[in-house]
Amino acid sequence: MKHRVLLAVSVAALALSACKKEAPATTDTATAPATGVMPGAYPGTDGTLATATQSPAQVFANAAAASDAFEIETSKLAIAKAQSPDVKRFAEKMIDAHTQSTAKLKGVTDKLSPTITPDAGLSEAQQQKLDALKNLTGADFDKAYASAQVDGHQMTLDKLKDYAANGDSAPLQAFAKELIPTVTAHLNMAKSL
């Protein structure tokens, strides 16, 4: 149950962070409620109002793309900054695997009708972890990187399992099911760092 709640909050946060467009300005004040907030609008993460127009497939694709981007960026840092050869080897594997995952995701979303364009923008939490890693070196970096990898892969695994079971796009459900064993293996590898 705790994982479902965490998943729901994570997906909502990712959806909010993916909506970086300003809501169109409106001059029709007669339709706005007395609060000044348009019906169906919610506060975006950038302080603007955004509307809930993303499909579950788009939200999932964005989360998957952001997960790949986070793994690639943190792993590039690990290759440059890690002290442990094991951490560096793991990072190289993550760059390769997540680059392939991004290509597979794009291949699936390009074939959807209508097509979906995954947004690889990092969530606020992912960006904060990446920024924190940039300030670490040596064994401190290795420990923080390993922890970020465990957390990131666990969150991704939970999202994959949920979308594989409950998703609204059969091709994306198949993509999620296909990745579950790989992400499980990555999670186990990260736990052993």
C-alpha cells in the first residue's frame, strides 16, 4: 500500500514537473470563478497554472524518459568522480542500458496514434539528487551514487509494474513488462555496490 501511495505521489509530481508551459492567458473573466482559478486548472511546479490534459500514457512515457535521463546523467558523473572501480563499471552499464531503454521508448511512442513525445525533464527531486552528487567526491560520492541508484531503480520498478498491470496503452504496457526484469537486475546490482 505504501508503494502505491508513493507511486501515485511520484507520478503526480512527475506530471506536474513535466507541465512547464504557461496556461494561455484569458480575457474572458466571466467564466472564471471568484477565486480567480479556472476550473480544471491546478498550480504548476513553476508557479503557473496548468491543466490536467496529459493521458496516463504520456505521464508514464515522461516518467520513463526522466528515469533514463537521471540514470544517464548521474552515471556520467560516476564515471568521472567515483573512487570505486565497481561503481565506475556499474555506471558504464547504466549509461548503455538506459540509452537503449530511451531508444526503445521512443520507438514505441513514435508508433502510437496519436504519437507521444516523451519529456525527459528531470523531476525536482531528481534534479536535487543530481546537484547534490555534483558536490561530492571519493567515497562520499560512491555511497550517495549507490543510494540514488537503489532509490531510482526501485521507484522505476514500481512504476513499470503498475503501468504493466494498469496502463492505458497496450504497446507501452508491453514495453513496461519487457523492462521489469532488466530494472530488477539493475536494482539488485545497485544494492550490492
